[in-house]
Amino acid sequence: MLDFLNRKVPALFREELDKGRRMGLIGTSDSHRRNPRLCGVLTGIYAEELTPEAIMDALKEYRVFATNGSKIVVDSRADGQ
């Protein structure tokens, strides 16, 4: 069963993305460790400000990502700089 899911689930996401659908992925875990970086998955949000309104706007606009704790480098540029 797990092998089937590992093959089928990524294809379902790819199919929807190929149709032009926008998705926002968030990560969740049921870990009870004190340090969240030592377990499970994390959610990142690209918000313009650290306010509840800006965070909700980012969620609505799908400016989110999920990671299993891997270090991610984000390269953002404006006007080619």
C-alpha cells in the first residue's frame, strides 16, 4: 500500500499543477519534542510583515512551503538585483 501511495500521490499533484492549479503546501507533525527542528516537518510562510493580517494574506495567496527540516536557501530578487 505504501509503495502505491509513494507512486500515486506525487502524480496527483503534478497533474493538478499541469492544469494550472495553484497550491500551497503546509507541513504538520504529531511530534511532541521541545525543539521543532529535530522532528517532523515545518511550514514556511512568505509574509510581507509579521502581522496576523500579512500572514493570512500569504496563506490565501499560497505563499507557503513545507519542509522536513532541510535547510532551504531562498533567492529573491527585484528588478534583476
